[in-house]
Amino acid sequence: MTTNETASTQSFAIELTEPEVALLREMEFEALNLLNGEPTRRNGRRARELAQSLLKRKAIPEHRVRWFTDAEYYVGGRAKSRESIFESNGCRGSDILEHPHFLQTLKYWIAGPQLPSPVVDGFCSAVEDCFGHITSSDISGLCKTARQLFRAHRLDRKSAAEEFFKLALECGVPTHHAPMIRDAIMRAR
């Protein structure tokens, strides 16, 4: 797993048990680094075991699980969840957890959004300035902040848009407003 540029005042990583840490140390999270064959299967079994452990003890924040299982959290998913995309491709149940393409979801479940620390801190600070409850009148300011941070750090548009969506959820932006943050990044120039 990669780390952000500098230490952030915000940490979204979940706490892992010792056995989970041991599994994590043995895993490869870049699907492109996995060759077909036994190394891929072994990595998949570790990913499944880790994901099942996290799910069983309810260690993953609900919005992160729903990001995978709920169509409402998949902007552009055409009324399908990420999980249902796997299923429509013939991958079901624990097979999903072993699939190399699931690794990015597992990484998100464990570490949270993957954005540079100054971006995370800047956006979280803007959300805190909204004094708790985010309303529709706060969204334009949060979109502006997100675009400024996106530009200042010269982030990749597509991946940054999704990571800002995840960050908005982490910061408590309501599900119906979070896609507006994502869309602001997609439209930024």
C-alpha cells in the first residue's frame, strides 16, 4: 500500500488486529504486479481472509462498505453497484474477495481515500468550517475548495474525482451531496 505525501492530521485508516496486519504484510495490492497462477491465487486467498475478518468484526465504516455494495455510491454505475458489476461478470460471493480487481476496494476499506495529506487536510478543514451539518448552500464552497486543491496538487482528474467523492463521505458530506464534489473535479480545468 502506498502512503500519502506527508503525515496528515486526518487518519482514515482502520485499526487492524495482529493476524490482519500479518495478512496485509504478505499481500500485493497492485493487480498488475500479480502474475497468473499460484501467486495470484495465494494473494486472493489472503485478500478474502482479510476482507472476511474485517467484515465479520464490522471494522469497516459503513459508507466504505456501501461504496462497494450500494448503487447510490457508484456515480456513473448506471444503477448498479460495484459488487453487482462483479456479479454480472460471473464472479460471486467469496470469489469477488479473491479477484485481483477487488484489491483496490480492499485498500480503500483499510486505508480510506488516497489523496495527498495537504489535500485531505485542506478539504477536511473546509468541511469543518461548515460547523457540522452540511447543507446544499455549503456545497458550492466545498466544490470550489476541492477544485483549488485538485489544481494546486496537479492530480489526475479521474482518480482524484473518485478519491474526493470518498473523502467527502469520510468527512460526513451527505451521500446525495458527495457526487457534486466528484463532478466538480471532473469539470475542473
